[in-house]
Amino acid sequence: MDDLDRSLIDLFAADPRVGVLEASRRLGVARGTVQARLDKLTSSGVITSWGPDLSPAALGYPVTAFLTLEIRQDERAGGGHDAVGAHLAAIPEVLEAHTITGAGDLMARVVARSNTDLQRVIDSVLALPAIVRSSTVIALATQVPYRVLPLAAASG
């Protein structure tokens, strides 16, 4: 990535509706250059989405929690990371799940309508027999929201 790529990313992050023509005007480069750079950034996987960022809290899910899951590793018995991942993907309140190192096997970020509703979400997660045990940590406040732009700025 060069300075123009970083400037494009910053511009579209700040004003996602700017459009290619307006971006070319603001950055002082040809429209074709902007389009070619955006195509390159998208095809290389740097830009992964053009969709809106949604707020779970504004959608009625203000509680965020992190579940550490221990799973059965034997795929023949319905366990394994892929089977558990597919189960988690079917639960709308599971925002993301990652295979991890340490005490657990997977970590999932989930949201709920309330602390009481969080129990329902946890029960949905634990409904798969391949999940042996879980532990839950409820987030109280967000100190640093999910972000990637600082990485783009530092990647030069």
C-alpha cells in the first residue's frame, strides 16, 4: 500500500458514500486511477466490505459477552472446530468466533438483549453436545472499538 491507497481508505472510511468521481476530485487524481486502486484493494482482500457498519446496541442488543468454549475434538463424535463453527454460525447473536490457544478451544463474541437474555444465547450455544464447557465474560464498556484503519496507516 502506498500513500494514495491509504488516502483512499481514509476517505471512504470517513465518507462511505463519497463515490469514485468525488473521491478523484478530492484526492486530485483521475477517476480511472481511483477505480483501479479500489479494484486492486478489493481483489487483494485489503477492502473486505462496502456494507454499512451496524450497531448491535441500536438493534436492541446492548449486552456484549465473550464465551470461551472447550469442545470435543473427535469429529466422528460430532465434535471438531468445523462442526462447532457451523453451529455457532447458525445463531444470530454470535457475531464472531475464533479458534484460540490457551485454556479454551474457541472464543465467541455474542450479544444479547439483556443479561437475562444472555442466558438464552448461552443455552443456544451449549445446545451442541460437542461443546463440553464454557466460561463467560460480560463486557462492561468498550475502551477501543474494533478498528483496522490504524493498521492501514502503519502499513507503509
